[in-house]
Amino acid sequence: MASGLITLAWHDYNDSPQLRYVVYAASAALTFGGAAIHFRRTAKTGAVILVAAYFVFALLCVPGIVAAPRIYNSWGNFFEQFSLLIGAAIVYARLSSAWSPATLNRVGRILLGLCAASFSLEQAFYLHATATLVPKWVPPSQMFWAVATTVLFALAALALLTNRMPLLATRLLTIMLVSFGLLVWVPLLLADPHAHSNWSETAETFAIAGATWILADLLGEYRLNHHHPQ
């Protein structure tokens, strides 16, 4: 919902009438889908809308990947949008009963594991830029936390992809992403509320945390119902 409202408020279409309609459609989809997914009667519809929206956003990253495949930024953008798609898709799949719990558990775990691996690679490739985002007052140093969180993303990816303590890994990943939002992006937003990137990055960080939380709930439910060891 926040992403949709931010998109609408910033009119990020560079005065192009054609792009204006695309931006308005994206804003409406995110806002309506984000609102609908909160209520049981409309959650399935909201999930479908969000899956479609994030699928389009992920596709929009593909030309950048094709044009410069050695530059990881476009890959990173793709997997950020893809992680949000996964969260909405899990909600839809759980409500539609289209897949068995075991299949949904495995597919969700592997796909989000790939996204976590991408998050680790993105931070590794842009380590110095990542370090500058860490608040200077957090001990021991900015670079320490840039390296540490890069390693933690990699460990979360490994846990999900190998099915070794995936529930614990997903819960810790959710906590880490929420911490990014609270310690990094919210202070930057308060310091410069006129920067569009501060608003969009804040919303996206919490949205990705929500996607990992959705997977954590799925894994927790699966373990409870099937006594799956962690």
C-alpha cells in the first residue's frame, strides 16, 4: 500500500502521458492489492493483483540485465521484485489449495533462498556503498556490519536452499530486514523526506521483510502439521 501511495504522490513519469497511465495503474494495483490482502474475503484477489504487479516490475528489470549482464544492479533489482512476487504468490497458493503443502513449502523455500543469495551478492559487489548506509553510531564499525549482514544473507540462502533449519533462518532474516528498515531507512527518510529514493527504499525493505515473514509462517505451519524436524 505504501509503495502504491508513494508512486502516486511522486508522479514518477517524467511528464510522459503514456508512462503516466502506467504509473497510475501500478499505483492502483499496489494500493488496492495491498489493502485487499489484509482481509480474509479479499486476500486471494489482492494476492493475484500483487503477483501480477510484481511480475511486471520484475520483467521491467530484464532489459537492464540483457544490456549489461555483468553489472549486478539490474540482477539485484530483479530479485528484489521477485521476492515480493513470491510473498504474494504464497498467500494466493495457500488460499487456493492449488498445491500440496509439501510442494508449496519446498518451492517457496527454494525461490526465496535464491533471492537471499542475490541480496548477499548485491551487498558483496557494492560493499562500500552498503557500509555507508550503516549508521555511524552503531559499533563496532560500518564495514563490520556491511560484511556481517552480507554473510548472514548468504547463510540464510544456504539454510533455505539445503533445507537446514529453514524456519529459524527465515525468522532471523525477517528480523534482520526489519532492522534495516528501522535503523537505516527510517532515519534517512526522516533526515531527508524530500528524496523519493528514501521513501521507496523504506517501503520496499519492509515489504521484503513481509514476504520473508509470510514464508516463515508457511514453514512454521508446515512443521506444526507434519512434525518436520528443524
